[in-house]
Amino acid sequence: MTMTDITKMAALFLALNLIVFSIYFLDKQAARNGGWRISERTLLTLAMIGGSLGAVAAQRILRHKTRKEPFRSILAAILILHGALVMMLAFAPL
């Protein structure tokens, strides 16, 4: 894998997480204003497809869904899973 490939993957990862953060922000705004909400299933799916860091950042920074169970535990499990996958990839033989 070339440095260009790694840079592209990092940029896509960053973009995905910024999009997920933005969607959590929109849901937080809807919660405050009594608007249409994004389902917890959708929010968790976005975290699962690679946006877990954006989701956790939004949860902490925006204080969104911090007391909702099992949402909070599922999101933590997704983050741990992603961390384990990154570690496996980082130390996998080429």
C-alpha cells in the first residue's frame, strides 16, 4: 500500500466521521427543537460502518444520548470493536 493510498483512506475516514458527527448534531438540534428525529438504529449503523469516532465525539461534545441505554453501551462496544480491528490491521503481517 502506497502513501497515497493511506492518505486517501485517512481522508475518507475523516470525512465519514465528520459526516456522522454532523448527523448526530442535527439529531441533537431536533431533540432540542421538537423536530423530526433520526432513529437510534440509524445513528448506531452510521457508527458501525466506520463513524464510531465521530459518533463518540458528538456524544461527548454535544452531550447527546449520554444517558440512553442500551444505546450508550452499544456505541461503546462498536468503538471497542473498531479499535480491535485497527490493532489487528496494524500488526498483521504483510
